[in-house]
Amino acid sequence: MALKFHRQIRSMSFVSNIMDKNIKADNANVEKLLKKYGSLAPRRYRYSELKKITSNFKQKLGEGGYGAVFLGTLGDRRAVAVKFLHHSRPNGEDFLNEVISIGRTSHVNIVTLLGFCLEGSKRALVYEHMPNGSLDRYIYSSPASKPESPVTRLEWETLQEIAAGVARGLEYLHEGCNTRIIHFDVKPHNVLLDEAFRPKVADFGMAKLCDPMESILSMADARGTVGFIAPEVFSRGFGVVSAKSDVYSYGMLLLEMVGGRSNVKAYAAAKETDMFFPLWIYDHLLGDGGVLVARQEGGGDAEEETIARKMALVGLWCIQTVPANRPSMAKVLEMLERSIDELAMPPRPYHPSSPSNSPSLSHSLPSSYPSSASGFTQGSRSFTTESTK
């Protein structure tokens, strides 16, 4: 018995030593890259400083597989959110992605990273605090269905502004940075809302930095969240991975805002009828009841229905299976700003289970749509998206 106990202790000690070595190796890799970026990296905090900033981790804002987030206050009384990471990808990739990628950005629709901590096994990120939390709180639940979770119902005008703000943030990442950033995890949970419900794109743990002249990315692994991953990310048979992969995720985000539910859960609930979530939205667009019926709101006034229809149409164009058929984020902004009469009905969506089922490489938009509408065919002229902003 004693021998067995000692063997267990030795085994645990061996595993602990392996983990310690991995942590040291990861930290060495992170330190090396942080040194490379020098002044471009945000402020570095000691763990003891973060304990003081969070009042010894007094108020937890949330927790997930990534770690836990605590409310804190800086010396100048600014409220901050301190995210402590439980786990990290090999070589500290997710931690580095956040520190380096967000540290290089400056945009009203991108969350601001104020600092970080790297001390042994402790890794943390310090962000500006977004008091209204993440977008998913406002589109997946309602006060009626979850009375214990008091959530303000957002008006359709606000939802439209949020959609446009997220598009501006992504367009900045794709075209406005010195180094192009592909987010790879665009979803409602990663859209944070400030006190005025202005959206900011957050969580860059899966982001990839690339040269502005590089339109096609080389990737060794699929990344993202189920339900939002573009087909080409998990199977190159659908096309090349590029900024258009974020466009697909953004399209799914729009459809969830319109449908008021998770696209994965909605698809699972209707699996026996093979009702793919975008197809469910598409059918409501064609139906007599209107899009708002999809949210079980009993319909809305004409202005609300118009906003919902426009968001649905743009979302459906963004999730085209072939990347070249999706608009760029700059074109998405144009579409959101134009009259709904200028937006054509996109092709009927289908679940991308096989590249052989892919539709043709272009579809038509109305002739009133601007000739720079990349990724579509207008009259006899074809436009591609990879070379346009």
C-alpha cells in the first residue's frame, strides 16, 4: 500500500515537473516575442498590482473556459476588466495574440487593451471596462423567458447601430491597421457594449496577424467557434482562408441578431427537418409574416421590419459558401447604409457539407447597386473581392 502511494506521489511530481517546464518554455517564448515588439506592447503589471486593482478579486464579472474576469479600478479611477487566463494554447499563442494584436490597434469599435501580466503560471489581460457586457445577453434571452436575468430589450435602431459598429471595427482590422488582423472568432459573445451600447470587438485569442499585402493566409489548424467558422477554415475545398472568413462569421452574427437565438441550437432543434439556421431566416424573409415573426415578437412596425430585413439580407450575403462571393467589410458597410430596395435576395442558403454542392462563383445584385460591389456580377461585368477593400 505504501509502495503504491509513493508511486502515485512520484507520478504526480513528474507531471508537475513537466507542467512547470512547459510553463517556463512558454513564458520564455512569450518574453522573447514581447522583447521583439518592445514599446508596441502595452503596459506590464505585476500580479500583486492586479490583486490591488481588483481589491483582491472582489467582484467577478464572468467566467468561462478561458478563465475569469474581475472588475478593477486603476489609480486614476478608471474602471477596468481584468481577465485571468486558466489555460493557454501551445507556446502561449492565445496570450500573445491578445497582447500583440490588440496592442497595435486604436479604434472606437475595438476594445482597448490597457496592460497585461506574465508572472510564472499567472497570465492576465487588463481591458477597459464595458459596463453593458456582451451582445449575446441581449439577443439570446429576454426578461420574459429569464426573469432572474434583467436584460434591457434593445430597439431595432440600436441593433442596427451595433451591427454597423461591429462592421466598422472589422473593416479597420482588415484594412486600417499597419498589420492586417484576421479575428477568427467573431460572435455575439465577443462583442462588448459600453455605457451607450456602442459595440467593441473583443477577444483576440484566435487572431492572426498578416502583412497588408497578403490576401491569402496559410494556416495549420482550424480556429473559431462552432456555428461561426467559415467553411474554408475547416476545409480548403471551399476556398482559401482570408479576411472573408471573418465576413462569414459576421454574417452569422447578423442572422443571430435577427433570429434572436443561437444558430447552433436553432439548427439542432430543427435537425429532424434539416432546417439549417440561415435557411430558417431565409424562409421568413420570403414568408408573408415578415422577419420579426422569427423572433416570436408577433411582428413589428414597418420601420422595424425594414431594419430586420436589411440585416438579414446582408447577413445572408455574408455567409455565401464561396469566399469570393462574400462582400468585403467595407462593402458590408455600404450595404447597411443603402436602401433595402437596392439589395437583392441572396441565393438560397444550404449547409456546407460538401464542396461539390457549392453554387456558382457569382450572383446578381440589382443594377442600382454601385459598380464597385465586389464579389458579385452586375450585368455583364464581374467583380472579385480579394483585391478590393
